Amino acid sequence: MFRRDLVPLLLDKKMSLSEIARAVHEKPKDVIDSLTHLAKSSKHGDYQLDVTPAECRKCGFEFGTDKFSKPGKCPKCRATWIYEPLIGVVRRK
């Protein structure tokens, strides 16, 4: 898998880390490395990474957008019932 292959996959469509890993037949850890690089390199390109942060299903706590993987527990209520972050690519205007 090449990093440039992630852009067409995620263009105008959001997917979770596990969905991306299945689509490109890679381990989630390898996909995280590629997404981190893509986020840095997209600052000067025609597209940008759009991350919807993970969210606790119990109390609604919203995690930061800097992590691509699902957190283990909510720091507010300690629940493990958490939505995965969604990652997409959008074109710059």
C-alpha cells in the first residue's frame, strides 16, 4: 500500500481506522503511520485530512482529533463504550 492510495479511498468519505485497514489489507498500526505522514504532507497539498474525533457513547465526552485509534476508556466516566474516530480527506477550497 502506498500513502497516495489512501487519498482516493478517503476522498469525500469518512471511514474508521479498522475499516481503512481492512480495505487496504494492512495492519492498523501501519495505517496509523501512513495517516500521520499524510496529515503532515497534506498541509501543502490540494487536500487535507478531516478527522471526526472519538466520542464516548455513555457521557458524550469528545476526544481530541490528534489520535486516529479508538481510546480504551473515557477519562470522564470510565466507560469503554466509545465510537471510533472517523477519518476522511477533503479538497481544499
